[in-house]
Amino acid sequence: MGIRRLFSDKRKVLQVSGLVVLVLALAGAYVAFGPPGLYAKSETPEFCAQCHVMEAEYENWFHNGGHSRLKCIDCHLPNDNLARHLTWKGYEGMWDAFVFNSGRVPETIQVSESGAVIVQENCRRCHEETVARINEDRNCWQCHRRLSHKNSGAM
């Protein structure tokens, strides 16, 4: 009788846990894709610029960029497959929210090492034909300085 009760209790815990996960997933889907439309809003450069620490980067991108037709996510998130894109979007979004709300934003914002890898991947993906003809030992923005959001000078 004790074994039956043990299995019964585990089954109830699994059922309740499954129900909680389902409710959270549905709530997340509603917030992301329902009337609040957070997913679509978070794809826009205006969303990224809402944090006052990104205003200068947004203005430089908007006024100076050869890439001003692109969105922030086109360069700063992986775009090789949807699963990787969504994973990084969630991770980076939560990290940025934590850094901003905890007051840990540095004076000079610089791309992280993992972020630099993603930006470089996206440069190579979009400019594949050109990149194939040059030395690939450096990051693209080492020569194309105006793409760094800080400088407006040309190559």
C-alpha cells in the first residue's frame, strides 16, 4: 500500500507540474504573440532605443548608417535558424533588462565577445561574396568603423 501511495503522489506532482508549465507557456505565448505583441515590438529598433543608454547608438545608426535599413536584430542576434535566434533573443533580452534595471550599465557600451561572434557571423552571411575575396582575420568593424554606432566616419 505504501508503494501505491508513493507512485500516486509522484503522479500528482507530475500532473501539477505539467499543468503549471502549460499555463506558463500559454501565458508566454499570449504576451509574445497575442494583443500585447511583445515579440513583434521587440523586433524594432525603437524598442531597443527605449533604454536611455542606447539613445546615442540608435541615433548614430539612424542617421549615419549604411545599414540603417536593417533592424538591430539583423546584426546583433543569430539569424541562421529560428531556434537559435529565439534562444539568444530571450537570453540577451533578459540580460539587458537585468543590467539596465540593476544600474550596471557601463559608461561605454561595447559588444560582448559572444555578441561580436554573432555580429561577425551576420556580416559574413549578408556579405558572403565580398568576404570570400578578403582577409578574414579581422572583425568587419575594425575597417568599417562607422558601423560601430560610435563613429560616423567612412572606411
